[in-house]
Amino acid sequence: MVRISAPVLLAVAGSVLATPSFAALPSAPPKPTAVQWNAYWNQGKAELTSYRLKQARYGDIHDGHAVLVFVTEPFSRRKQVKLDYAASAGTDAVPVLKLNHTRKFNTGIYPYSTMRSVFTPTSGEPTIKVTTSVQEWCGHVFMQLNRRTTGVEGRAFSYFESEGDRTFTLPADLVMEDDVWTLARIDPTRLPTGAVSMLPNSTFLRLLHVPIQPQRAEAKLTRTADGWTYSVRYPDLGRVLTIELEEAFPYRIKRWTETDGRGQTTVGERMKTLVTPYWSQNSPRHRELREQLGLPKDS
């Protein structure tokens, strides 16, 4: 985690962001129809996809696994939490596509576990909330971003003295890299393209202790032989993200890579996908579902 002094915060909050382009692409993914959308995302189940992970850390590549959990749920725009009683929430209720992105890998003797949660309105509006945590045997760190009308409110907590516990504010029109994972599933044509000022992936920020502020980026969506590839390049960081999508709705993520700017690349390769109500599958007999995903039963 990084130290953000008051002058830096003022500079970030007052910066002028480039407006991302949503212009029609020469060859654009077809927009999902309402029938397609409801049949897949509103069927009362979640999409679970496991990935074989090669994670860059400490100058080495570590084997592990990742899981992307996508599910729709009712969300409170005011409280920015999942609604318990959506039917009585009125205009405060907003349907979101939630992503829980988990990674587990070992570095030598000790394990790492990371999780990032992203809450994006299904209308394609900017992401409302992002939370990120990293746990390992030295300690853990946590960051939360909440989009308000006055700005994106941030809180960051760390066990490092130099990074400490802090609050900060980023521009209300902040474009976040965390957002692109959910936007790609909602409607890839909504992905920002061209020159844009973008906040890098929050897990990347925490693992590499990069300042929590927007960076110059170049983003593009390209057609491939069997799908679409979305990429974001940060020239000042040397970071490059690529996300490979299936050709048609629901645009499942086949693979992703993250070059960290230090000569190493993290890779996630898809293994298996289950569409299932996992929250009700919590007895010992359901552990076999982990095997179906290619995951160990006990981690």
C-alpha cells in the first residue's frame, strides 16, 4: 500500500480525465437481447469459472488457481450493499452484475489469497463499488472504493507502518480497470477504448504498492479468429492487461494476462465453468463440485 499525502490527493481529485470512447467498432460484438440476458443472468444461478493461474510475485512465477464468480443481485445505491428486501427498496434498488475474483497461490513456504469484488449496474453505468483484500502470513491489506456524486471515496488499510490507514478522494468520473471485467460481460461495446485516464486493477495496486491514482492508458477491443480481445496498456507503468472473450453472448472469459511492468506476466487459463446456485451448496457432499471445477477440495 502507498502513502498518499494531501498534496497528491488534491492533484488527483482535481485532475482532468480523458473521456473514454464508446464509438462503434468496425467489427463490434453483437449486443445481447433482453431475452438472452434474462435467460442467462436472471435464472437464479451464478457463473463459476476456474482458471489455472501462473502468478508473478517476488521475481518468480507461482502456480495457483483463480475463480471468477459472476452473479446478478439487487444493490442499494445509497448504502452500497446488497439489499435484503429489494421489493421494498423503491428507487434505491439497482440491479448489478457482481464479480468476485479470487486467487490462491503459494510463495515458498507461505500462501497468498486475494479477492476483488466489483459491483456494476447491469445498465452499463460506471461501477458503484470495488473492494479488494490481500492476505498472506505477514498480514493483510484492504481497500474499498465507493462512487458518490461528489467523487469516488476511498479507504485503504495496511499492516505496514509506512502505508497505514487512510482515506482519500478520486474524481467522480473515474474510469476503473476493475470495471472492465464486468462491462465485458454486460456488453463489450460499452468497454472504454482509445486514450483514457484509468485507475489500474486494485489487486495490482496493492501487490506492487503503486500509488492509488489514475494513469495514462490506451485501451482497445479487437476481433480474433474465435472471439474478442480487450487490452489496456499503461505506458508509464509498463503494465498491460489482456482479456480474451468468447465470440458470442454471454462473452465468457477464456484467458487473461497481466504484465506487471517488471518483466513478468501473470496468466489465467480457463479450466471449467459451472452455472449453479453455489450459496446453497454448502454441505460436505457438495465438495465434489470443486473437483468438477478442477479445484482442490480443501483449499
